[in-house]
Amino acid sequence: MMTCLALLLAPAAALAQAPGERHLAMELVAESVTPAPGSTVTLAIAATPQPGWHGYWQNPGDAGFPMRADWTLPAGAKVGTLRYPVPERLIVAGLMNYVYERPYALLVDLAVPAGLAEGTRLPVGVTLDYLVCTRQVCVPEKQTVSLALTVGRGAIVPAVRARFDGWRRALPRPLGSVGTWQAEAGALRMSVPFPADAAPADAYFYPAEAGTIDMAAHQTVTREGDRLVVATKAAATPPTGRIEGVLATGDGQGFAVSAMPGSVARPSAGGSGWGVALVAFAGAVLGGLILNVMPCVFPILSLKALSLAKSGGTEGAARAEALAYTAGVVLVCLALGAGLLALRAGGATVGWAFQLQDPRVIGVLLLLVTGIAFNLAGLFELPTPRFAGRAGTGGAFATGALAAFVATPCTGPFMGAALGAALVLPAAAALLVFAGLGLGIALPFLALGFVPALRRRLPKPGAWMARLRRILSLPMFLTALALAWVLGRQAGVDGMTLGLAALLIAATGLWWTGRRQLAGRERSFWPAGVAGALAFAAVLTLQPAPAGAAKVAGGEAFTEARLTALRAEGRPVFAYFTADWCLTCKVNEKAAIERDGVQASFAKAKVAVLVGDWTDGDPAMGRFIERHNRAGVPLYLYYAPGAAAPRVLPQVLTPAMLEALGT
């Protein structure tokens, strides 16, 4: 298509081109004009583009075509293949071009026939067909260059030798060792042998042929001992055999690379892992701090803060409770993080809040949150659920553990990138990030315990605290309602019915216990204990509903094949990844994505919407999310027409932000 376009544009460009003028000046140069009989002499096709114009590498990229050379040689003479210098990258309208915007030379070896007498003339000519372009227009050109050699003793002029030495330095050097490559889930990784003491400044892989990788896709190059690992997006139809190309290492230097199919491990964080970990740690702390305003965490934090003010204990006791609460939060986050890393090490494709993909966990959370809500509403008083309002280090530790566990359905700002980085860091650095998340959740209560001035600003205890408890039961009931809906999505109607039946059993036991407490009965808690055991036994039998066709409001179900097809049509695509257990996802959907103004804007601009439902932890979708440096949902991507890579949107959306995509 680009070639046809160039042919159509050629007449218009020729109007501004003087007769005989070339946008790419060519010269045929010999290293020695007096080669010896039976020897090999190197020829150079020296090219000099006009300012603003460029020529193309042997693989032109997503557009253009390589130079074609038709040689005219003396009888018995032969030429080898053209050797190209390391190219440069140029992206125009989302298309990757491998080009030369500076003077360059293609080298080729000419074999001189043996047995020729000294003084024999050897006329050499070559007709070159090539494409030369600016960023706006392309012109196919054709010219013939020639020179006359004379058989002699192979003398080389020092100035000419220096010129050829410079051209040779621009050629990719042979690496000497064969690498390996592996295509997996649309991604391609290539391991290239490269000495550990060599430090490439700006490594980039140029494939020698199209159909190897998505040339416009982003590449990452990481060091793994004596190897470099190149990771990028594979071509729509991945290659099957040997891959050839050039690994550029900066300053116009590069190496000829050859790789065979094989196994390539995912790159680790390398030497800078701890620097990345510290940045991710800071993001996790900030994200955990924001989680405290979520409806499932805020009531627990509020009650614990008020109980600290009510207790009137010593400074030491306040600090001990704050540390115990922090320990409970951090240990639960570390346990969840360690479980996540262990599952991934075993080959599972899971992300943060992986446990919520199991309906049994949702059922347990439903019973737990509902019990807390009934306790806050005053239906009953049990020692175990009362730890949310009790003083003491034991109660503080349990409260912190509960707050961390019920916070896992939420992913707030800053958390996505931080937890995504944790998945590619070494285990110790990754656990530091998960500990940072716990520290962020615990920070408000930690500050109350260690800063007396903050505690003095809390309201004095009084009868109003009983009313506040009942008010705080409302967000907990809403959380329980949301969990029941998630359970229905995961386990189907039958599963949700079983979960609600278990909830009814538990609620009956709690009500009975409350009645016995009001009557002053001894061992008043046994109805709640029996009912709770039966309810937990029921929810542990829950199973995921059979997979069915995806039902998506306002869009299509996400698949990589559908994304590729839509992008091939030139349509803008908004792809978002959600889960029924992700509170942030649902807030964004209701507050931004499903708004009438946003839908109208998308319809006007013909923005295709693809929705990835990760509720059940689909491994293929998990790998796609991971390739965008996220550990879980939400993830929002916008593919502009012709763009090389998607734009990753923030984790908190606004209608104005989405409406701007359609303009």
C-alpha cells in the first residue's frame, strides 16, 4: 500500500524536483581501483540523503521497500550480498520505519576473475531502484552508478582505506553465539548472548525480515548475567524457525543476531531491582493509605480509633495497640503476597486479590462482613466480633488482620503500578512492596497511637458513639450486598441461593444469641456458634458456575483476536479490564464509563469498547494484564488509530477524561 501511495505521489513530488536531481545521491566507490587478479575487492554504494529525506534498511519496517540492485559486471566477476549498516528508527503515523537519515554506505564484495593480465579494464555498473521519503511524501527513484577498475597489484590509497574503515565500523558485528527465542501468549522473548562486562547504551532489536515481531511495539531489554533478554510483542503470525536481525547497542553500533526456537525465562529485575522496589514501595504505601476510606475498611478503622480515645490508657498502651494493629495488617498483606508469589512460581497466572476468584472465599467474606454489620447495628454482642471496638493488643492485632483481609477487593490509585512492579521483582523485594501496602493501611491508626495531639482532637466518648456504630453498620451492609452480587456472578443463581441460605442461618443464630444476651442467660453465645459453623460449612461447598458466553453492557467481550481485528480496521478502541469483586472497577463503571455523555461520545467517534471480565481469573487475560505492568484490575487502555502502543489511563476515571477520547 505504501509503494502504491509512493507511485501516486511521485508526479506531484517530481514537480518540485529539478531534472536529474536525486533526493538520495549515490556513488559507487572501490576500496582499491587496481585489484589483483583472483582477489576480492570491497565496493561501497555511498548514499547521501538530502536534508529531511531518508532511505531504507534491508527490512524497511511497516512501510517502504528495500533497495534493489541490478549489477553489470565483467565476464567471470561475481558480487556478494549487500551489507547494510545499523539502521535508525522512525515512527510516522504509528508505523515503524527502519531508515537512514544520515549519509551511509552499503558494502559488497566483488570477486575479480583470476588469470587476467595487469592493466585489464574491469567496468562495473549497478542500477539501483529504491524509495526515498520525507515524513510527508515518498518518491521512488532509480539511478545507475558505475566505475572502472584496472587489474593491478591491489594498492589502496590511505584516505580511501580510512573511509572504508569508517563504513565498516557502522556494520553490525558478528556476535559469534546463537541465541534463543520463545513466543508465548502474543509476546516474544529473545535471549542473546552478550558479555556481562559490556554495557549497551540503547539496546534495540531490528528483525531482518517482516513477520517476526510487531515492529511498532515497545521493546524492553534487560540484563540476565551474560545474556540480554529482548521482550516485545510477537507478529500476528509468530515465526517458526531461525530469527535473524541486528541488536543495536547505541551510537550507531550493533551486532548481527541469530536465534533459534527455545525456552527463554522471564527477565528478573536485575541490579536495579531494589531501586524499582523502593519506588513501588512508596506507591503501595500511598495506595494502602487511600484504602482506608473504602466502605469495608472505614467503619473498622473508625471504631478502633474511637476505642483508643475511649480507653484513656497510657501513652505506652496506645503505642502498643497501634503497633499490634499494624502488625496484623502487615502480616496479612505479607501472607497474601507470599501466596500470590508462590502460585505464580508454580505456573498459575494470578494477580492481587487472587483469593477472591474463589466463590468460597466470597462466601466466607459475606458471612464475616454481615456479622460485623449486625454487631455494629446492635443486634448482638459477641466477644469475637467485638474486637473491632475492644482495647488491648490482642484486639488491635485481630482488627488489623480483619481490615487487611476485607480490603483486598479494592484496588485504588497508585496500587496497580506498585503491585504490577512487585510481580517482576525478586521475592524479597516483592514482599517489601506488599509490606508497604499493609503499612499504608495501618498508617492512620499508627499515627493516632504515636501522636497524642491527634488523639486529643478526637471527640470525647459519649452516647453519640452508639449512634455512630449504627451509622457505620450501613456501609458494612452495603459491602455485604455487593459481596452477595459477586457471589451470584461467580457461582450462579444456585450458588447465590446457597450463600444467602447460609447467611440466613448465621443471622438467625446471631439474633438468637442477642435475645439470650438481653435476658442475661449463661452461655448465650452457643446459638451463634452452632449457626456459624453450619453457615461456614455450607459456603465451603460453593463451586464456580459453568462458564458461559460473556455478557457485556455497552461493548464486546475482550479477546486479543478481536482487538487485533478492530485495530486493523483503523478504529479507536477503549479496552477495560474489570472484576465483580473489584470495588474501584465498579465505581469507575457507574461514575464514568456507563454515563450517557461518555457513551454518546464513543458512539460519535466510533470508539469500539472491549470489556475484559477477570472475575474468574482467566489465565490468558491475566497474561495480557501482566504485559501492561499491572498485577490486577482495574486496567484501562486506549488504542488510538495507528498508534504503536496503547495509552494506559489512570485507575480513577472521570467522564470528562473518557469523553476527550472521542474527540
